[in-house]
Amino acid sequence: VIDATLDGGGHSKLFLKAVGPSGKVLGIEQDSGMIEKIKFEKLKNLVVAEDNFRNIKKIAQRYSFHPDAIFFDLGMSTWHLKESGKGFSFQKREEPLDMRFSSSGKASAAEIINSFTNEKLTEIFKEYGEEPKARFFAQRIVEERKNKKIITVGDFTNAIGVKHPKVLARIFQSLRIYINDELNALKEGLKGAVDILNTNGHVAVLSYHSLEDRVVKVFFKNLEKEKIGTTLKKPIVPSIDEIKQNPSARSAKLRILWKI
């Protein structure tokens, strides 16, 4: 099994149980902080690769891995929001505005917010956050940064000028997706995954917002048309009881492709 989004290793531990002592799990994680946490646990038969899952084909070749199943969990981890210190959460006002999963990423969120034009910021908020008032908030930021450089999460939320969590979540999401090139990485990762997957193998993708889910849905449907794989007509969604136990799962959609 390849766990394309290793994170804290929660899913990989389940995969290790499933494959048994003769099987192996290859976990891919781009954040070195998460890598150190998982290496500390020294899980037997878990191979850890520090990389972006967009390079999944090269990673699998590097480790001579021929997977029967590949799993992507596209959700933000609790660790990134609460402990990474990179400004992913709008509630962590004192943290620096960074939002890069890897140091090899683009410019930090602060550098982008302090230098991009009104038009470019509007485009980011609209395209990656689906924010209806994208232009209004971009203009506010451009005006506010004339008075004070935006360095921290608190500086940024003050510049946006609203406290509504849904609005802040959309704007923070848009920046994070842009900075880490998440949608293009997903497209490349899915293509590479299908290329290396054994016949009769499965690719499963757990997404949490419409932009990601749309990419996965279109990709899987195209593979069906090409007779490369078959997929469920509708995604699997959490039950009411599961949402009560885990509110963050309320928007989750699981799509699965079986390679023919």
C-alpha cells in the first residue's frame, strides 16, 4: 500500500495491520516536521519518503514499490493547524504568516500578501477559495499594507477586516492551495498513482472541499471512459453518527477507483 499523505501515520497504522507481516506500506510526507514525529515511532514495515505526492511515480520507482492500493487523504491535519507554527489557522494570531508545507515551496503567505497586486489577490481568493467578495477583501488588504507590513496571522485577519469564520476559512484555504500548488499536485499525483498501480488495484481519495473533489471526480470519470478503471457512481460520505463523533468529517467525500 502507498499512503500518499502520511501525516501522523494514523491511516498507515491501519494499512500495516491490513497487509500483515509480509506486506509493506510506503508513506509519503512533504513536511519534515511530520517526518520526525512518525520516525520516532519506528513502525515496522513502514517506508517513509520525504517528498510531494505529485512525484509518486518516481518515489515508487525509487523504492521498487508496486502497490495494490494507494490512498490520498487531502484534509488538513490537526498538527498543522495547532502545532506547526506556520500560520495555517486564522485562530493562531501570533504565528508568522507562512503556510508552506515544505521549505521548497513558493514564497510565504506574508510575502505574497505584501507584494501581489489587487487583481492577483482577487484571482487567488476567487479561484481557490470561491470567495464571493474576493475583490473587496483584496482591496482592503492592499490598502492596509500601505500602513503596516502584514507579517503575522493577526496582521492578516486585521487587514481582511472580518471575524466571520467561514469567510476567514475560505481566504486562508485559497492562499494555502495557491502557495502549495495543491490542485496541480493532485492532478499529477493521481496520474502517477494510476500508472504505478497493479491491475485490480484501488486508488482511494478522501477530499474535503469542492475544488479537490471536482478534480478527483473528473479524473476518475475520464479513466472510466478510457476503459482503464471503474468507479462508484457517487462518493461515500460520513453518516450522521460519524459527523457527531467527528464534526470535521462533515464535508468529507471518499471516491474509489478500481483499475481494470
